[in-house]
Amino acid sequence: MEPKSGDIVHFEINTRDPERAKKFYSKAFGWKYKDSAMPGIEYYLIDGVTPGGAINPLAQDSKVKAPTVYFGTDDIDATLKKVRDGGGTADEKQPIPGQGWFAGCTDPDGNSFSLFQSDPSVTMETEHEHQEARA
């Protein structure tokens, strides 16, 4: 069954020590990992979980000490506007080559979450164009 708008479509375990996190979750849940194959990005996909998840290495500590939850959307621009209009905050969308778009958000109570719109047509070129447009 295809996810619908608002379904949890992905999660990330954020960590400064990815080897420790992978070992911990492998022991706790039997998780196995595969490299994301995104050039220049250390990111470990969890093999076989639903919804999809990953170990996300961080260069510095995060203010939020919780997994990042991604809600699916068919139109990330419209959903970002709804988040902002509803009293939440939303970062600008960012491209993920070969995957789609994502953006970090908070609700009016300060709870963090992210949005994801699937769009396999996003390329490295799309990413560069997007970055230039924001500059």
C-alpha cells in the first residue's frame, strides 16, 4: 500500500558515534545496515524496516535528543505553507538526489519533525540549481 500524506515514511537515529549506534540497535533489534551510496555523505540505511530508517551521523550535537520523524507529503511547498500558517516553523526544502525533497519543521509546541516528498527526478544538478536560487 502506498503511503498517504501525513504517514510516517522515514525515521533517523541521530548520533555523533554511528558505530556505537549501529552496534546498539543491531543488538537490540537485529538491525542490519547498508551504505546509502550518496556520494560524500556518511548515512546508514537500516535494511528491512518499515517505515524506512537510517543511522544519521552528526558532526555536532543536536539540540533535539530524539529520532527525527519524516511525514510524507504529495506537495512539500503547500505543506510547508500550511505548517507556517498554522503557527509552526519550517526550514526551506532541501533536495536529496534520486530521492526527493525534505524540510525540517516544528509544531507550535516546539516538537520537531520533518517532511518528505518523493521525487526520484531530483539530481545533483537540481541540488546545485536549488542552492544557487537560495543564495
